[in-house]
Amino acid sequence: MIDFRYHLVSIVAIFLALTVGIVLGSTVLEPAFYKSAEETTSSLRQNNGNYLAQISELQSRENGNDSLVTMHLPDLVRGVLPGERVLLVEAPGAPAGLRDPIEDLVTDAGAIYAGRISLTDKFVAADQEAIVDGLANSLAAAGTKFPDEATPYDKAAAVLAGALVTNDRTLAGRDNPAATGVLDAFQTAGLLSINGTPGQRSTMAIVLAPAQAYEDDNAAKATAAVVSMAAGLDTLDLGTVLAGTTVSSGAGGAIAALHDTGEAASNVSTVDTVDMAAGRAVVVYALREQLTGKAGAYGVGSGSTSFEPEVEVSPSPAARG
């Protein structure tokens, strides 16, 4: 009993000492603590103010640069794609605000803007995959044999590409007799909409990626459908560029998905700065590079190798000797 009381008193004494120490310590340290906290807060506020000022300055510079490039964009692309016929294909969720700038860009480059195909949300919906597959199989040209591993969207891309593009300039601007009814069938099914005369075949194509990565349970297949469309067009035309923003080159984006493929990644060019005037100029430069049989990944996001394609400088008269 004595031992127990001794231990109990000892424990109480320890806690009492701790309590007294905490009270005395807080009383003594309180002014210093508050002073230190105030100094830290003031420093953080100053740093945040500096960072905000730097961000504002960088945004102002970027806006200024973009304004300058926008003003001179026609000069930057003039004559780059003379005589080509260019089609715009919008993925579901592509930013509609880029339609007019891209059309202007194409015509400034000396090409003919053929019009626009806009794939609908229904095109990539999980419950429509069988419909897409059925249409592709029924509308394929006679004698067409799809690879065993072809997905419904690989098939649809091949069939649609046959109606939209050609790698023979003498056939540009003409309908493909073997693809009669393809666009009408897909449009009637609610899988796409048409603007302009895209059925009069183009020699080149720009595929505009979604503004945001798809996020539902069918996201991977929907993104793969966009990649399939770009690859299908590139197989039959003289060059295709998949254009988007850095969202597209990030995780789950269409550009990132294309970079992860094999053959398509080496044939289809990508640009992830289409929301910038300079980036739209790069889209035209990438199409020009496609005409030489080359492809690249351009922009500032993940997977990009440079901001723009290398320009082959013609030798000067003196150098040619």
C-alpha cells in the first residue's frame, strides 16, 4: 500500500511539474513565439506578393508575344502549303473556338480549306461501339479485309478516311465513288456532323484533340478512337497532324495515347500548343514536314521533342558555287 501511494504521489508530482512547466514556459515564450510567427507570416506574404507579380509579368509577356505572333501569323505561314486541300476533323469535346483560326491558318498557308467533320459524343460512347463496327463492316469498299486485331474504331477510321482523303493530288476535290454514302450513313446514325464539303477529298488533315481528357469508364477506348482516326487518315493522305493543348499530351490525353502507339507515333505528327498563335503556325509547319515523309512531336508538353520542326535552309548562291 505504501509503495502504491508512493508511486501515485510520484506520478501526480510529475504531471504537476509538467503542467507548471508548460504554463510557465508558455508565459515566458509567448511574446517571442508571436513575434516569430508574425515575422514568418510577413515573409510569406511578401514572397507570395513577389510570386504573383512575377506570374502577372510572365502572363503579360505571353499575351504580348501571342498578340504579336497573331498579327503576323499570315506572313509566317504564307505559301507553306500551296495547292493542298486540308480537312479539319474534330474529336468529341474539341474546342469549337479554334475552328475559325484553323480555317484562316489553312487558307493563309495557300491551301484550300475543305471543311470540317465533327465526331459526336455518340461516336465514342460505349453502347455505340457495335453500331460503329456494323457500319464500318457494311460500308467498307468491296474486297476490303481488315486486320484481325482491328478495333471497331480502326475499321471506322479506315472507311471514313476513304471518303475524306487521298494521297493522289489529281483526285483531290473529288468524291470517292467507292465511298458513296459513307458520310451520310455515319451522319444519319448521329455519329458525326458535316460542315463544308469534306466529301470532296483532301490531301491533308488536322485532327483536333479534346479540350479535356476523357474521364468516364470508357475513357481509354474513346481516346483510342481519336488516335485511330488520326492514324486512319494518315494512312491514305499526304500528311496528318493531331493537334491539341498540353492537356492532350498529359496523362490520359489523345496526344499522349498516340505517342504510346507504334506505327502511328512514327507517322502522325503531333502539336500540343494549338491554343497559342505560334503553336498554330507549327501545325502548318508540321504538315509541310509531313510532305517530306517525316513526322515529329512538337510543343512544350510531355513527349515533345522540340517546339517546331527543323527548317531546312536552302544554300545561298555563294554556297552553291
